[in-house]
Amino acid sequence: MVQTKKKQLARKKKKANSHRLAVRCFVFFFLLATVLFFAYQCFCVRQPEQKNHVVVVTYPHLEIPQSLSKRQEQIISHTGYTVSYNKNWRLPNWVAYELTRPETQGKEKRNNRFTIDPNVEGASATNSDYLRSGYDKGHLAPAADMKWNATAMQESFYFSNICPQHPELNRRRWKDLEENIRKWAIADSAIIIVCGPLVEETAKTIGSNQVTVPQGFFKVILSPYVSPPQAVGFIFKNEASLEPLRKYAVTIDSIETITSMDFFAPLPDEIEDMVESQFDVSYWGF
């Protein structure tokens, strides 16, 4: 009889222990599920930010061309642009810069004070060289692209950024292209620009400093942050140019052949080949 009661008591204890274990397991798994639920919720809240995050690939010094032939040059970096200066010509070989959307909204005023670049080593053009020459002092990096900074504006009037330019080119199609570039920079967030003179061996000179007069000008433009990237080039003769802009548009490959320069070399080869071998008139809208 006593043995029977002991067995019954043992069974009750075992049953109670099992019940307590079950309760503990339930509480444990309930707490675990709660923690996992809130962790999942937090993950889900952050997830859209991760999906919507756009990684922008940048290429340092993308605007700087590589020269494929030897020429006299001095590289000078200014606040708003970089120039390859040729003291033999008293001209830039090229001027390069990036124009961003915020920079187009600057408020700095033109000062029109053309002056010698203090960084230039060697001969330079001066104001007297242009006096009664029949040519405008044509900006390569325009003052209107430098209105985001007082120093950048001042440096845009350095003669290292200036070429003798036919008035009808400087005040018409060259100016029209500059205005379009500012619109494209606003639309695409940033535009890379490289431009320069086209000089022949028989080029004439003006002024006592014998400033070379270019036969023409080139300008290459890249919109690197759109998908796919877009690019276009332009060639102008240094004369009255009254045709629509599209008449002066060319591939960048063709400008590389003329200038012996390699533009946008930091780009991956497949992208560089694509943007330099063709251009989309409908994309640029000129």
C-alpha cells in the first residue's frame, strides 16, 4: 500500500515537472519569437533605403585628356578649371573642367578684367595684343560657368584661358553651345567639358607678343552619370558660324584623330568606346 502511494506521488511530481518544463519552453520560444519578429521589422524598415540607394561610380581626373604627341605644355590647376598652357602659341592647348548642377546657380558677376595668369612660365598674351586685331578674347572655360566662386570667376579671365576668336563665332554658336552645356548640367547633374584651339603650322599671329590665331576650335562633352553615359564633340572653324549646332557635331573619336589626344581615358574601355564612337542627336536635343 505504501509502495503504491509512493509510485503515485512520483508520477505526480514527474507530471508537474513536465508541465513546468513545458511552460518554460513555451516562454523561451515566445520570447525568441518576439525578438526575431522585432528584428525582422527593423530589417524591413531599413530595406527600402538599401534598395533605393544609388551607387555613383566616379573617375578621378576624368576631364584631363592624355596627349598622344609631344607638344609644349605647362599644366596649371585653377579653382574652376585645369589648363594645358602652350607658351609658344601664347594659348592653351586645352582647358578642362566639370560643371555641376549647383555650380550653374552661382551669383558671382563678371568682372571683365583680363589679366596674365601669374602661374604661367614664359610669354603670355596681353590686352594690347587684341587691340584692333579684329578678334574677340574668347573664353574656353566661360565666365558664366564660374559664377559659383569669386576666385573661379577671376581666374576665368586669365589669358591662359583665352584665344583669339572670330566675333561671329564667339558671340553666336560658341555662346549658344555654352548655354546648352549649362542646361545639360542642370538636367544630368554634371557635365565634363574639354575644349581647345586647332592650330596649324601656318597660323598667323596678332600683337607684339605674337599670339597665335587658331584655325578652329574643338569641344568635347561627356555626361558621365546618366545611364548609359552620353557624349558628343564639336568642331568649329574660326569664322562666322551661323549653321544650327547639330551641323558642327562630330564623334569624339574624330576629334581625337585631329588633336592627337585621348579623352576620358579613365572610363572602362567598353564605355569609352561606346561614347566616343557615336552620339545621339535626340538625347542632346540640338
